[in-house]
Amino acid sequence: MFDNLRESASDSPFYEEETNDLYKEPASRPMDSIAAPSPRKRGSRFLGMNGAQRFFLSMMLFFIVCLLGALAMLLLGKMAVF
């Protein structure tokens, strides 16, 4: 049953790519008109955020960890409210 599984899979592809003329690059375009990629700045952004956004995200994460830790201590009986 599974002897010719690879051969049958390679004979008839499950998904055939359609050629779409919208995404093809025109052949008459000269190489001089293609702009070179601009150099990327290093270290100014992390995950697309600036410094204030990263600070706000780290403070939110800090408060969530503190709240979860306090809740866990209350549940385990290591700390009492009064």
C-alpha cells in the first residue's frame, strides 16, 4: 500500500503554481534604474519599537511578573494578607 507513495506523490503534484503576469518584472528595464538597497541602521530598533516603547513593554512585563509572583505566594500560603 505504501510502497509507491513517494513516486505517486512526485508524479502528480498536489498544488500546482499558477503563473501570474502581474508579478513579473519587465524585461526592458535597464539595470541602472534599479536602486541599491539602503544600508540598515544597527541598534536603533528592536522588533520595530523605539526606546520608549521598549521601556513601557519591559515595565508591563515586570508588573505582571510581580503580580503573578504575589498571587502564587498567596495561593501557596507563603504570605498572608493580614
